Amino acid sequence: MTMRKWIAAGLALSALAACGGEAPETAARSGLAHEQMVAALQGRFIWDCTLTGEDEPAPWRFVLQRQGTGGASDVVVLDAGEAQQRRVDLVQNNNAARIYVMRDGSRVLVASDGEVRAEGEGGSKGRYYSEGRCRKGSQPA
């Protein structure tokens, strides 16, 4: 390879790394996919959340939705970037907030005003995305 090709390849890899491995177009498409998913739900969700992380270029966007009826209802995580929905393992009351314990070990605390904080261990999303906002849907928390 010529020196110009090496420099161009290095710049391309640097740009890709700055996007967290996602090309800017891919990040924009995932944001659009989330907005389309939320619009299709027509408010039938508990929370529409966006969390950011200090070292994460793109936010973690997901919807918490209640599925089923009565005592058989489950809270699930809908993420436009994931092929399948994931069930929330546990929902805990904490005064004016709810704590959603995810299967990956993330703990997401959503206050009644929509402020959200997350924590997690290992490879969980809660480890990388720590705070943000949620928008209330029509379903009860």
C-alpha cells in the first residue's frame, strides 16, 4: 500500500472507533428505528427511555412495556436494536420511583418525574449508560 492509502485507512479506522464501532449512518438509522417503534406503540408503554454514557457515543434507547393482563403481566424491554424483546426480571417500588432489574444485571431506577439512573456489572448496559430521561407512556408503572 502507498503511504496515502495507509493514512486514509488509519483515518477511516479512527472515525469508526470514535463512533463506537458504528458508522454515523448506522447510529442515525438506529435512532430512527427507535422513533418508529415508539410511534407504532401509540403510547402503549410505561416509559420511553434514553440513557447516555460518558464513553458511549450513541445513547441506549429502549421502551419498558407491560404485556399481559392482571397477575400474569410482565414488564419487557423493547429495543429497536435487538431482535427479541427481553423480560424484566424484577420490578421494585422505591418511594416515588421504580427499579427495573434487567436480565443482563442492569438496574434501572426511573423516578416519577422521568429522571433515570442505571448501574450494572460486567458487560451489562447499565455499567456503560448511567443517566438520562424517560418519557411516560399510557401504561401504569
